[in-house]
Amino acid sequence: MRKKHYYIIWVVLVMILVGAAFGLYISHNLNNNIENEVAENKEENVNNEEKEVDTLEDIVLEEMSTMTLREKIGQMIMIAYRQADYNDELDNILKEVKPSGFVLFSENISTYDNTVKYIEKIRENENIPMFISIDQEGGRVQRIKGLQDANVLEIPDMLSLGNTQDDKLAYNVGSVLAKEIAAFGINMDFAPVLDVFSNEKNTVIGNRAFGTNADTVIKMALPFSNGMKDNGIIPVCKHFPGHGDTYADSHVELPIVYKTKDELYEQELLPFKAAVENGTQAIMVAHIALPEITGDNTPASLSKEVITEILRKEMEYDGLVITDAIEMKALADNYSIDQICDLAINAGVDIILMPEDPIELLNTIEKLVNDGKITEERIDESVSRILKVKHQNNLYEKKNLDKNNIGTQENIDIINSIYQ
């Protein structure tokens, strides 16, 4: 009887040990399966992300493969036309040049409905969606404040906003500005100003800047830019590499900054470096000379040392580079159209802004390519960037416009809080 009792105990122990071993085996396999499944999911997610990137690349390459050289060059030109009415001259320019974008000025803005129709007419013949841009900074640079039939908000100057040191308010003001201009069908704004107002005799920048030091500009301009981006507007940070410590106005003459690169990195370049790290997609380059960097008075907008070496390579920026308007006298009084095109494009510029004669500019660039002074590969590099930004910002999708986004009480309260 006692032997039988021991036998039963022994059988039970064996069964417990076998059960435990089997449990460990099942648990181990289950964990391995889970780990393998997680790893496979991670790999699949990575592959999907790579496919999405490849898809954008493929879309852009396919789009470019159908474009003529002249159509590619057109994507590197942004035009303005300072007349209230859409007419045959403008229609001819748009059809001939097929520009990348159009810059709105106060002359183009009347009533809300007329302005929307003006923009729609501009876009009527486009093959590739256009950047519809504007200078709407706040303060003294507000193109739409003359609108006749809607209560467009008066945005205070950026120095007043900067003085609040409230980065959340900066984001909200950027959002307000973006909502109001997006209501017209605008998708790009030449703002924010990243210049540091470090020279009190500077009249061209002055209170357009967020502050008198780089820290304030970074603290306020970046959230302001994010507010714009989050509400459907592509911000264009300006004026690289910094226009804040100049006496001259590049609209009328060539400003010269006698600073070394190290000195610029102590202040002027810091906001732009921060903007690049923040993911900005577009930067405007100024017509200012930097002889301590370039060795001569070549404007930054035409300088390979400034655009390719500093902005592209040192700051690792691969977004759009846009010149300031080439009709400005800092360029127009010192360079021919051939020289501007040759130097700017070979320096790394993607978009040439506001030529006096867009068709002449198109023909000039085409001739420079045909003569071997600009390579088609260099053109393709810029066009690829331009198309990517247009896709990334959903310019290919039709957007519903809402006049009710203009002058809302919420927006009014946000603006009024600047003064509190």
C-alpha cells in the first residue's frame, strides 16, 4: 500500500514537471512569435515609410519627365503684375511662361469676390499648381488691409509682438494671419522676417523684425511660422543671411555688410539656422554684399559661397531658395539679366522672384542652358525641390475658401491681446 502511495506521488511530480516544461516551451515560443511579429511590423512600417518617400520621388520624376525645358524653367520664375484687372498682357505672360507662382500686391486686391476671381483667373491655365504668394508680415507690410468689403485685421508690427516674449501668442498671431490670407486662396507668405534689428539706423527692417537680438527672434519667429504652416500657408523666412545690420535699402542701392562669417554666426545666421532645424521649406535670400565672405561685392542672392556653401552645405538646408525681387535696384542697377540668371542659378537659387519682363527672363535662362552656361541637371535639381514642396503642401488639391475666416471675434481677441 505504501509503495503504491509513493508511486502515485512520483507520477504526480513527473506530470507537474512535464507540465511546467511544456508551459515554458509554449511561453518561449509565444514570446518569440510576438517578438518576431513586432519586428516584422516595425520592418513593414519602415518599408511603408520608404515606399511613401519613394512614391513622392516617383511622382515628381514622372511629372518632370513630361515637361519641356521651357516648362521646367517656368517653374523657377515667380511673377508679379501690379494692375487691378486681369488683361490680355497678363494672360499672355502666364501662358508663355507657365510660372511657378504669382505675387499679389495691393493693386491686385479690391473686394473679396474680385480678389478671389482674380486669383482663380490667374490659375485657370496652370498645368502645375501655382504658389499664390503675398507679403503679409504685419505692421507696415500688409497687402490685404485695403480690402474694401471685409474686416481684415490690422496685424501689429512684429517688434511689438516680440516685446511680449509670449511664444504661444506668436503662434496664435501666425495662425490668425494664415487663416485670413488662406481665405482668398493664397498659399504662400513672404514672412516671417528673421532679421535681427541690431542697427537702430536701419530703416528697411526696423520694427518688421521680432527683436534686437537673435534669441528673441528665434523664440518668436519660429512659433509664428509654425502657426502659419499649421493653417495652410507656406512661410518664406527672410532675408538670408540677415538684413538687420545695414544702413542702405536694397530697393534703391546695394547694402554692404563688413562682417566675417564667424561674426554672422554669432547673431545674424542664428535665426536661419534655427529655422532650418525647425523644418522650414522656403528661404528668401537678400541682395546684400558680404565682402569678408565672398571677397567682392557680389550680392548674397547671386553668391555660391553664401547659398551653396553656407546655407546648403553648412546648414544642411535642402528647401527652396528664393531671391528677393530682382527688379530691386541693388541688382537691376549693377547686373544684366544674363548675369543675374547665370550667377543666381549656378549659386543654388531655385526661384527667381519678380522679373520686370518674365518672358525675357525665360528666354534668357533657356539660352544659357542651350549655351552650356547652366546645365539642365542644375535646372532639374531646382524643379524637383519646387514640385516636392507643392506636393507636400497639398497644392494639387482644391481647397474650399471661407470668407467667414476673416475678422472673426476669436481672431480679434488674439490680436488685441498683444497690447494687454
